[in-house]
Amino acid sequence: MKISNPFNTSASNVGNAAMQASGVPWDAPVEMRLGADGPGEIGAYIEISTTRGFSQRIPIDEARLSECRHEEGGPAGIALCQQLVDDLAARIRTVVKEAVRG
């Protein structure tokens, strides 16, 4: 999934973009959701779970989000955000495979 210039660099937007970019089919036997350990988006994560009791959290790296914000939407910031989304999407695919295997 491509990140465009006016992209909001909140953890929830990055997490949603990563979930969409992961390409997990809508009928996969897993549930994905965004969460946070603190108020706002402190300790944000993507949680992947199944009805069989599998549950794993993928943290959304706050330091990498800060780097994206620091670049203020310029080409370097867009590239950093895109790489973060791509990395999270890859991790999601890996965790979903683990979840499905049980």
C-alpha cells in the first residue's frame, strides 16, 4: 500500500495501512485489531488472534513513527513511513501464517 504526502502518521493510520497492505484475505480464520497499552496511541500494536486461543501482538514502533513525523511529509518522511508500513505488513503475514498453522 502506498503512502501519499498528506498521510497522517498516527499509529492507528500506520497500523490500518499495514493491515490492508498485508493482503490477508477477509475470510482468513484470524481477527486483526488495533490496540494501545496507554491513553491515545501510547504502546500501539496490531493484535492477531484466532478462536482457538492464538494471540500475538505486533508493536508499532514509536521511534520509527517519530522519524516519519520529523521529516514532515517530505520525500524522506514518506519513504520512512512506507518502509514502516511494509515491515509491519510482512510481520502480519508471518504471524497470520503461524496462527493458521495453529
